[in-house]
Amino acid sequence: MRQSERLVAYRAALDRLGSLGVLYPCRCTRGDLRVALSAPQEGAPLAGPDGPVYPGTCRHRTLAEAGPTDAIRLNIARAAQITGPLHWEEQAGPQAGLHIADAELLAAQVGDVILARRDIATSYHLAVTVDDAAQDISLVVRGEDLQPATPIHVLLQRLLGLPTPHYHHHRLIRDAAGKRLAKRDDARALSLFRAEGAKPEDIRRIVGL
């Protein structure tokens, strides 16, 4: 699926969430957030899956006040009052087993994440939740760096009446300095190793499999 072809589905999901009263518009810029999070009374900001936990500056606003440049955030504390505890299962690794999350505690841990921005009609959290359900995904396999986002997706599934798949978060492949390998960091592609004559067993040895 291409997100650019799924805007109607994302809009429908946002409308459903809006009817539940768990969305609000946010006009804060990155600069505004830096100032708010650096205030002495705030202390060190907590880190959520999307960066520092949002301090709730615009939480008092309603969707009726939304402007054309506002982002749309999920009021997780209010959503938690609707869903109650969240349940999901990890299939492998150190996180294996049944997970039960206190949705109210989740509000303090991750903050009110953005579900749509002015330049795009969705966010990662909303898109993967809606699209996984549309494709009948029963097992989600992702890197362990995305594991902190799982309760957000489970929360959205509960709010939208969608099934919760099983999850498997695998370890990341890192270089000798411990930095994860990623295309955006100019990590070498497997095709380059292959072109240099590396065999499958060589690759497995390099990445520690």
C-alpha cells in the first residue's frame, strides 16, 4: 500500500478519533517546544518514541479551533480513560510474552503524539495502524528501536476497533562502534558486499548471526 493512496482511510480514522474527543490541534513549532522543554521548572524532558515528551501546551484546544497549519495530536490521557489497560504479545527476544500496559501511565511516558501534520494527512503511528489492519497483518516484525511505539499502536487499535497483531522486535545490526546500520547514515548495502565477492556466510559472520 502507498500512503499517498490511503488518505481517505486516514481521514476516516481521524474522524472516528475526533468523535471520541481524543484529538486536539497543536500550533507549537519546534522552536516553541525547545523553549517550553528548557524552562527551569520543567526539569529534564522525558524521551518518548518521537523525541522529548510533548508538554501539553495546546491540550486545552478543541478541533473546532484547528487552523490550516496546525498538527493534530492524540490526547493519550483522555484516550486511556476510554481503553483501560492495553494487551499485546511479543513473540521473541527479551521482550517475549504477554504485555499489559497501564494506558494512563503511557500518557506520561510517550506524551501526546502527532497523528497528522499540515503537510501530510497522517503520521507513522496512524498509517501503520490503519494499514496493518486493512491488510490483515497478524504478525508485525520491526527493529527493536520501534518497540516503544507499540503501545501507541495498540491504543489506536482499541480506539478504532481494530485487531491487535502479534509483534516481534528484532535486534539491530550495528557497526564496530555500536552505531546501527541504516541507509540514511550511508551504511553499505548488501549489494556492495556481494559485488566484492562476499558470500552469505561472510555476511552472517559480519553481522553476528
